[in-house]
Amino acid sequence: MAAQATSAAAPETDAAGLGKARATAFVTPALLLVGAFLVFPALWTLYLGITDYRLTGIAAADPQIVGLQNYTDALTDPQFRNALALTLLFVLGSAIVGQTVLGFSIAWSMRAVPKTVKTVVESLVLLAWILPSSIVAFLWIAYLNRDNGTLNSVLGTSGFDWLLGHPMLSIIVFNTWRGTAFSMLLFSAALNAVPPSQLETARLAGADTFAQFRDVVFPHIRGHVLTNTLLISLWTFNDFSPYLLTAGGPNHASETLPVYIYNSALYSGELGYGSAISLIMLLINLLIAVFYLRLLKDRRS
Amino acid sequence: MASIEMRGLTKAYAGGVVAVNSLDLTIADGEFFALLGPSGCGKTTLLRTIAGLEQATEGSLLLNGRDVTTAPPGKRDVAMVFQDYALFPHMNVNENIAYPLRIQKVPSAERRAKAEETGAGLGLSELMERRPGQLSGGQQQRVALARAIAYRPQVFLFDEPLSNLDARLRLEARTFLKRLQKDLGVTTVFVTHDQAEALAMADRMAVMESGHIRQIGTPSEVFHRPVNVFVANFIGSTPMNLIPARVGPAGESLVVASTSLPVPTSAVGQLAEDEDVLLGSRPEYTDVSCSEGPGALRGTVAVLENLGATALVSVETGDLSVQAVVPEGEEPAIGAEAWVLPQRQRALVYRVTDGLLVSRAPDESAGAGAAPDAGSATEVASA
């Protein structure tokens, strides 16, 4: 697109010397792909959101425009509110508290350990991150299994079904475990950028660990903390892998928004309704992003 | 105010590297002491061990008579100024200076006043509200100093305090630091790799090499009577000439090539015939003449370097190059024949076998330099 703009502004002398026609030819395939797989589905979702389009039945063949009906339905639907509340809990518990705190703690404590220990710990944490969701989900189902699960064997609580008894706690711990690697890596890099001489100056003045963190470390990594929180909040908000563990159940007890959308749109077949919630979710994502970016900007100025 | 005493202090790292090797050193109360040496000699490790940022693996360290070998850095009452100044970028000058006071829970108003006062003393009054990023290198250095001064520690430790300043500012800062230290009277240890800096600023200095102290003494002692070849090479803006020679008959002359030179005053009566030695002579203490004289080495002028008020002449004699400093206006022409003659009173002799200074009376080490406290000079034999 940049090439196009350049050639439009100065057709004879664009930077690459291609000329308008050839520049357009180079850009077109990419634009077509973006259009087909990003722009069109987004617009199509927008359109579906104002129809009563269904997966099956009459409305599948001949959808009717229903205006904002889907949106008002969603906002008054206790199921939707439940999903929204669970999603916020999921983000708060597994991303903001779980991954950030655990990731930082690991990064902080890995500064002063022998290199081999550091490598082993970081590899294990990374492994949880890079394994495919389906494999990880299988491992966790086995881990939490009612009869022969590892956790029950360790705790001696055979017969307790964690996914039924504590579905939200299960997926929060699961997601914390799964996503901590990112925070750990980001904080490791950030902590490396804290000048040792500043920490040592604080130590010489008699600052304890907490004061060193508050006065030296945190001011240096504040930007990283915000960036990290923004990214993992968004990822967690949109994360679908809890579905692989609980499928939103039992009785909607762990039905976060992405799972709720999937259940509404595909399981119940209400594509129009699902599209409307998708758009609401997108708006919430934007809100989170704007909030963090503003915070970041305030800190920098 | 405190003295610093090290007894058999050793710092070995896990990998087997011994950065500081069984060191005995006493720094007197109020002294301005320089640790000088090439990079990797252990001088910074020693400073950090005094600070408590490194743990000594053996030996003990006493500050003002109190054993602090295992005390954490915050309990030693020392302040350190780092090479990069280590100012906190998110705090303004006042907050930076007051930081140690804040950690010591001094009330806010009191520490602000204290920071103002200390800052004013260092000419920082106009800058108190600025952030470190808005200051020049010299100003940042003064803020770092003010932070160290404000809480009145017993000892100052400076790690290469001047090396981040440009050449001119470095000279100013040198004078400034020396005066400041004298005014405050706080025992100060500073680390430098720049011999000129150590000579100019220190009351006493230690020259270090691979974890050992090679010589301790006043700058004058170290400059005039380096105890071994390493120190001789390291000290001096222009390196000392070390001319291989053989002791002549009855130990009464030094033979270089086929020329016979008189034995320097400092080594008279100490040499045995046929011994291999190095004749050490600083370029500043080497004369150049255009006419032949007794005991002078003949050669040709190869290079002339202008040093401002003086010039450095390199005379090639055989395979040897001997350098001499001559006053401006007296430089010989390049290619001309010249005779170089080490000044007999100032020249030194080192044994080739152990690299040590040949000295008439080892205890009388203040011979060439005018050192009032000659007894404090310690010569440490190299292994």
C-alpha cells in the first residue's frame, strides 16, 4: 500500500523506480488476500450481526434484517453477562495476576542462579508455551482426571473432579501455567536493562529488596509491565483453549466470551447472534487497548 | 572518618580466577588513596570488596577498626561513585541526592534541606529540579558526588570517576575532586587505569598487577623509584627506557652494545660482573646531545614528536630505540647523529632475572623523591 501511495503522489519517480502499473501489480496479490481473509469476513460479520441468520432452517436460506435486535438481546441476556463476568475473572486471575506475577517472579529469581538451572527452568516454562493447545489440553485433562489423575494422586483426593468442582480455578491455573513464558521472557529482558550500578547504589545506601524494587527496578521496567499487561490481557480475553478443557461447562460455569460465541453461533446455530457478540467483543478489546496505551503515554510524557 | 585495613584479603571467583590475592594494605584515616593498574588487575574487584558488593573469600577487612568482612553493603557506611554515575533517571537532582537519606528514614523536609545544601556546595543550586537526562556529564558527576557526600559516610569509593568526562573537563574535575576530598577529610579510595590521574590526585597509591599489589607509595616514590619492571613500564606519560645492558668489570660500568656507561648512583656497589640488567631511564631524565660525550650512546634521530613545551626524540642506536624529552627549540634534526645519556642520578637498574629494582639500601626507598613519610613506602616483591 505504501508503494501505491508513493507512485500515486509521484508517478514518474517512485522510490523503487517501478512505475505505477508495476507497483500496483506487485501489491495487488497481497491486497486481494487481505481483502478475502480479513476485510470481507469482518464486514460479513458486521452484516450477519444485524440479521437472524442461522446455521440451519428457514433463516439459513432467507435471513431477515433484524436491526439491532441481536445487540439488545445480548446485553439483556444473563448468559452473555455471565460470560462477560467470567471472562473478566479469567483475564484478571490468569493474565494480570497469574502470568504477570509468576512470570516476573521467575525472571527475578533467575538472575542469581547458576546458568544450568536457569536454562532448565526457562526451557520448561517455554515448553508449556510452545506446545500445541490440543496436546496441552489432553495433558491437563489427564492431569486433572477424576480417578487416575496426577493431581488427585499427589493430593490423595481420588474421585474428585476438578473440572466439575472448580472449573474456573482449573482454567485460570491452566492458562497461567500455559502463558507465563511470555511474561517471563519479557521481564527477563527488561531486568537485564536495569543498570547494575543503580541497584548497587541503592544497596550501598542500605535499601532492602523491596526498596530496590520500588526505587530502581520498577521505574525502569514500568513500560514493559504495561506492554506485557496489554498483550496478555488481550490474548487471554480472546483465548479459546479453555473450551478444550471444560467446553464452557458445567452449566456455563466456565463459559468465557469466546466459548460463549462458539456455543451460540455454531453449537446452537445462531450465527447472527454470535456475530453480534463477536463485534461487542472486538469493541471491548479496543477499549482495553486504548486504556493501556493511554496509560503508557501518560507515563512517558 | 575511618581507616581501612585489609588483612590477607582474597577474592576468588567460582571459576578459579583469583582477582585479589592475599592482600595486606592499610589506608590511613583521611587519606586519598589510588588503586592503579591495567584492566583485569583486580583493582575494581578490590574496591567492590571494600564496598561489600563482592564477598571476600579469605582474609578480613576492617573499617575504623570494626570488622566488616561479612557485613552487607548497606551496613558499612561507605558511599560509592560509579563510573556511569548511576543516577536514578526518574528522580530529579534533589531526590537523587536525598535518596540515601530517604532510605535512612530522614524526614522529608530535613533531607530536602540537606540535599539543597550539599547541592549548593557543588554548584548545583540551579539544577535541583532537573532530571539526570537533562544534565551534562560533568554535572551528572557532581550530582553523584553530592549524593555520596550528603549522608556523610566514613569512606568514599570512586570507581574510575573521571573516565566518562572529556579530556578538558577531566583536568578540571581532577583538581575539583582533590580539593573536595581535602575539604571533607573523608578517607577516599579511587580506582583508575590512568597513571597520570593517580599521580596527580593521590596521597598514596598502590600499583596492582594480576591480583597483587606491586608497589605502594606516594606518587613521587612510585614515579621516581618503581620497584620492578612492570611498575616502571606502567608509570609515566612516556614509557621509561629499559635498555638491556651487561655489567662491566668489577661492577663499575654498564656495557650497552660496545659503549660503556657509568653505573647509576642508585645501584653503585650492588652489581656483580657479567650480570644481565636493564638500565631504566625516563625520557624526561635522559639527555640528548649532538656531540660525543663520555658514556653516551651513539645513534640517529628517527622520530620527533612535539609535546608542546617539549619534544620527544626517538634515537635509534643499533636495534635499540631510546626516547628522550628535550625542551622546545633544542630538538635535533631528523636523521642527525645524536648521543643519548641517561642522567646518572635519576637512572635505575633492574635485574633481568627477577625484574626487581637494584637498590643500594632497600629501606631507603625515598632516595630520589622527596617523601616526608618515607617509612610508609612498602615494596612488595613480585612472585
